[in-house]
Amino acid sequence: MSDSTDGDAIPAPEGPANLIETDYEIGQNNVQLLGLDIHNPVFAVSGLSVVAFVIITMAFQNTIGPVFTGMRDFLTSTFDWFFLLAGNIFVLVCLGLIVSPLGKVRIGGRDATPDYGYAGWFAMLFAAGMGIGLMFYGVSEPISHYSTSFGGVTLENGVRTDWAPLGGAEGDAAAGEGMWRNCRSCHAIVADDGTVIQRGGRTGPNLYGLPGRAPASVEGFRYSDGLHQLAASEGGEVWTEELFAEYVADPTGFLRAHLGDNSVRSPMSYRLASGAEDMWAYLVSVSPEAAPAE
């Protein structure tokens, strides 16, 4: 290994060191593509993995969506203590490095000098944080307000959380029918005479006649303990639009709030943040009590 210090060579380390003789040259496996210097094996494997992941996710949204939602809910509810503890430990480790002798080690060697002063670093950190916030939320927030303003009434734990609904509380059955693709992986709508109104999965109960029906009342379906407890504790409560909107917005939170038990969980991982009134209107339109169209 050469001890030269020109721009292309690896500089010799300061102090005693055991140097390893090697013929490896930095960037020897790289390829030039569109003016970029790319490490071929690493870029090819990681790039193809990302593309395959995106294509599979987009192709099977209805199947993979509930899986990702369930994973997120499981991780955030089970390992929330770990995230908080890890953040505190990282901060304490950084503070320990500052006050310990290791904090005086100069990266780059004894004679290295920083490219920027404290004022420059703080200015860059501040600009980066403000820039991310302004660029992202400057676009995201107005669009979120606009889109949710047409979502109608949204309930969480019995409290309205919608933002100035321009669409009002009246649901759109046609819009609800269009949203059925989010439900078909678990639910179907089949009339009592066997007529299939909407095909779907069987992990969730048949939603035919849900409006006005008591919770956990579909014969032959195996409900979770939480829904059985809900049916027993509500004292004759039936599914109304308000109760339905509250449940689909946060199924587990709904059960915990109504049962007063933070250990209960709902098997339904999908959350319908908005549009519950549209889905309800569609379920009403296909229920046996629905008025015939004129």
C-alpha cells in the first residue's frame, strides 16, 4: 500500500498501525450509468428488491394492505415501550459522549479542522428541519383539509373528529359501493335467500342486513370475545350509523372505550378514517329494510 497522500490514494494513518497489503482499488466494481458512479452488485440487488416490493404491493393492495396495517398496529401497541426507551438511551449515550474523554477525539486527525463553525451547523440543521416541514406540510396540510372536508361525519370514541364537512352527514350509497373493494377481502354481502350481492372473504361476518342488527348476531359466525362482550353489555344496542362510524374508524379503540378494558382487541385491523357515512348508506341500500327505488 502506498504512503502517498495524493487525491487518489488512501492517506496513511497517524500513529502506529498494522497495514494490510491489498490490490483492492476504491470503486473498482463500480459502473458508470447516466453520469453516476454506481456500485454494481449493491445497486442492482437493492434496486431490484425495491422495485419488486413496490410492484407486488401495488398488485395486491387489498391483500397486503390489512397485513401491513396489522403489523403496524402490533408493533406500535406491543413495542411502544421499546421505541421510547431506545430514544431515551440514544440521547443519554450522546450526552455521555459529550462529557466523556471520547468527546474530545477529533475526527480526521489531530490537525483536522471543521469545515463549518457552530453557527453554520446550527443554521443548516434549522434550515433542514424548517425546509422539510414547509415543503411537506405546506402541500400536505391544505390537501388533507380539502379532501377530508368532503368526507362527512367521522367519529372516534363517540367524538366528532371531522373537519368542516362540506359534504354534510348524508351518505352517498354509490360512493360506498365504490369503497367496497376495501372490504371484500374479509366480508361478503349475501342475502338470506342466497343471492350474492357482493362477493368477498369469510374472515368477517356477512354484512347483509347490518343496519339495525345487534352486534355479534350472525348465526354460525365465530365472533371475537370482545364483540360478544359488547353484545352482552350494550343492553339491546343495535348497529346505527353513529356506532358503525365509530367502530370502523378504530375497531380496537371502540371496543376498549365501550368495554372499559384496554386488553381487548378487535380482529379487524383495517381502519376507515373517512367515508363511513357512504359505506353505511350503501349497506342500508342493500339491506332487507331498504325502500325500493322509484
